[in-house]
Amino acid sequence: MLEWLIIYLLMGLAVGFLAGMLGLGGGVLLVPLMVFLFTAQHFPSDRVLQLALGTSLASIVFTSISGLRAHQKRGAVRWDIVRDASPGLVIGTLLGTLVAERLPSHYLAIVFVLFVSYAATQLLRNIEPTPSRKLPKGVRMWLASGAIGLISSLAGAGGGILTIPLMIMCNVPIRNAIGTSSALLLPIAAAGAAGYIWTGLGKEHLPAFSLGYVYLPALLGIVVGTFITVPWGAIAAHRMPVPRLKKIFAVILLALATKMLFDLR
């Protein structure tokens, strides 16, 4: 068990830095990595992906708090956007956990691969926003944020891959988009983790030390690692050329998506 805890800690250190720097929850990296590790530990194949999704969202609860504090100190969080988007995010995320419980793992994996591929493509693109474009308001904001919550819970991600490009396209400055994304991660992750815990309670053949679909040893290692490196990543976001780093991150995502796609065959 100790060697696996060390591996989860190292994973948390690496993913935490990227999460803090790019305003992402890290789920798009954590989920495929945990799928590989859970498979290596011989967890039940029909529960591996749900465990990875639930554990990822639970870890993002802590990642988002750490990243939010770091970005708030630099005045980068748009709280008006957080207020308008949070209700839809929570509703959509809870709905997604119910859908994930009923989807066979094979189809759930396909959804995740498509999500990661889309996310990587968005990061690689460099499209200038229309100057007059603004974020949606009212019902349109609820519908948009609900869709983001639904997709995020099915992919075990915090939603930053979707919210950051959306905010940038609507002329929110990139550093505000990254900081605000850190705040938006919290309602998505909290609702998603609660949903996966609830739907996983009482299920048979889950590994020891599981709380529903959250594997606690992996959660512990990841959380400790992310708490150390998320603040460093947030500092880097305000000092380093983020667009170049996003492209590197996109290449990593495409490689992981390709690996998962071949594993599905």
C-alpha cells in the first residue's frame, strides 16, 4: 500500500502544478492516470472508470480551494460570473453522476476520450474573440453552465477545459478566466463527488478503503501533492507564458486520449 500512496503523491504533485497554473481541476490528467493505476492494482474492470471519475472529482474539491485562494490574492476571480454560473453547474453535475452510474464503462470511456480530445483541440487553437461578444445571462447562462456540469461529471473533470475557452471567447481576460475557473471548479467538484459517493454506496466488488466511488488512498496522496504545488502553479500563471504551456498540456492530453482509445479496442 505504501508504494501506491507514494505514486499517488507524485501524481498529485505534478497535476497540482498544472491545475494551479492553467485554472484546471486536473481531472483530464488524473482520470486516465488513475484508470491505468487502478487496472494495475486489479480493481474490478467494470468499476475502474467510475472509481477514477469519483476520486478525481473529490480531489478537485481540495485543488479548487487551494487554487482559488492563490488566484483571489491576485484579484483574478470574477465573482459575478461564479454567482451566475454556480446553480446550473451544480444541477448539471448531479445529473451527470446519475447518467454515469447507468452507462456501461466502455461507453463512459468513449465519452471521456471525446472530451479530452475536444479539450486538447481547444487549447491548441488560437482564435481571436469577437470584440462585442459577452457571456450569456439568465436562462442562457443556466443552460450553458448546466451542460458544462453534465459533461464535467461524465469526464471526471472540473470544467476548466470548457469554462476557460468560453470566457476567453467572451472577452474575459485570460488571467481572469483562469482565476475564475478555479472558483467554478468548487461547485462542480463538490456536487460531482457527492453524487459519485451516493451512487457507489453499497455496490459490490469495490476495493477496500472506498467511499462509494471514491478510492480514499488515491484521494489522500493526490490531495497532499496538490496542496503543495497548486499555489506554485498559480504563481507561475502570473509570471510565465501561459499560451505556450497550454500547448504543451494539450499535447499531453492528446497522448493520454490516444492511449485510452487503443485500450478500448
